[in-house]
Amino acid sequence: MPQMTAEPTPSTETAVRLDICGAGSLVRALVALNLLLALLVLLQWPQGEGRIGALLLLSWVEPAALLWLALMCMTQRLWRLRGAAAVLAVAMALGAFSALGLNLLVQPLFDALAPRAAQQPWQAALAGAALALVFVHYLQLRARAFTPIDMQARLSELQSRIRPHFLFNTLNAASALVREQPERAETVLDDLAELFRASVGKPGTLVTLEQEMDLARRYLDIESVRFGERMRVQWQVDDTLLQIRIPALTLQPLVENAVRHGVERSSRRVQIDIDVARRLGQIEVTVRNDLPALSDTPPPRRHGTGTALRNIRQRLHLLYDIAAEVDQGEVVEDGLARWRARLRLPL
């Protein structure tokens, strides 16, 4: 499978890993800021004017933080290719600008309601620069904790888990086809080679949705040799998303999970529905499969162990932090019990 991303250079690694625009950074910044503000309010609460000043502080500090995050995102093309010191300098400058601007807007309220609690413009700018410095330095430390070597080793471990008995079954199926359908046997082995190539590829590689769908189809073609008419697959894909890049081996494990815990354990025909759509600024991938009857498998094993979903969740957490979501559960459609695995990725 073609590799879609280049090796990061040392000069870009820190900037690339500083995902200031991600949902995780937004949540961390607002939580930390609100905890700090809550502490300030508690310290000032016994005093009358100090109480008003603390509340006025709340009215502009959080908008200033949001403005700073927005400016950092808008200017990331300017600083993401710079070194750590340059990133800190840009962050502090924008922090000072954001705090100063919002402080000047609420200054008349301070003068009217709590003049003794009013801050000088230089104090607001200094506070904004200091908070920006602390937060960006925290992100840099967090990025170093997920060093490229450690992260790639973990991704490689999670990405390369192809089940040994799947390999055994595939080789058995191919050998059974060699005499009667040699061309199909060759196709099965080609498909298997592509799956292995993807599993040992560079960890964190981004591929197009179209490529990932092709890999999932290859896997389904292999399994169709074993299951034949027992497995039916229906695709519903938003064609405008085909060139969107997603992590390799994102869709195929969901499909494999549906085959293992749906088709493999059922004595009747099983329908697998694969939907890819754009929802709320995210790409949503949903794989649904009929559940085996209780008579086919013991109830504790009816849903499987969830290992595949945990694997995907861990990989996406390393790549996207909290911006990616993975969930699974039983649903009822037209009176039929089905299992649904769903993931959402930022566009």
C-alpha cells in the first residue's frame, strides 16, 4: 500500500505535535483556566468590591483565551515550521494581544463597578503572555512524553495484529482453489499480501478513504471464499469523502469484527452494512451486522470481547487525542437485533 506521509523532520516535530486546534487542547485550556478563575473568585469572595472584580475578571478572561486559541489556529502555518522557541514567542505575543484587547473592552465596567480591582493594560498583557507560555510549554512537555519512537512503537504494535488463524484459514481456502479456480486462488493470495503490507506499514500512515475501502473489500473477498452466500455486504458511501485521508487500518478492523462476531458465529445468512457519511464536521464510519441467534453461540460470547474496537480506540487516541470517537453496542432495526460499531474522525 503506498505510503502517504513523509517522515517528520526534527524542526517540524514539535510544531506538528502541538495540536492547539484540537478538541483536546481546547478542553484542557478551558478546564485549567476555569479552575484558576474559580480559585481567584474564592479568594476574593469575602470582599465586596473584590467579589465584583472577580466576576468582571470572569467576563473577559475566558473570551480572551478563546480568542488566543483562534488566533493560534489561524496563524499555525506561520509557526508550525518553526522551532520551540519561536512557537513560544508567537504564543506569548498572541496571548498578550488577546488579553490586552479584551481587557480594554471591559475596562469601563471595572472603572464604574470596581475601580480598585481594575487592571492596568500592561498587567493584562503580561498575564496573557504568561498563561500562554505556561499552556504551550505544557503542550510541548506532553508532546515529548509521546516521543516519536515510543508512539510509533505503540502504533506498530497495535497496527500489526493480524490473527494467526485468519492466515491459516486464508491459506487453506487458497490451496483449495488452486486446482479448480487457480485465478481466484491467485487473487486471494494477492489480497492477503495487501493486508499484510498494510499491517506492517509505517505506523500512523494516512491513506485515502478510497484506499481503506479497497483494503476492506479485499478482506471481504477473502472471507467470501469461506462463507459464500452466508455473507451479504452492502455499502453506502458519500463519494465526496473518497479522497479524505484517514489512518490506515481504520475501516478494515471494523469489518473484520463484523465477520468474526456475526458471520463466523451464525448458521444463517448475515447482512453487513457499511456506511460512511459526513456529519457535524466529522467523517462517520458505521459498520452494522446481524447478531447470531442465541442457539448459535453462548450468550456471553454473542458480542465478542471488543478487542478490535479497543485497538482502534487506542490508535486513534494516539493520533487524534479526544477528537476521535469510537463506540459500539447492540441496536434493533426492523425488529432484528444487530451489532453496531461506529467511529468518528475530524475532517
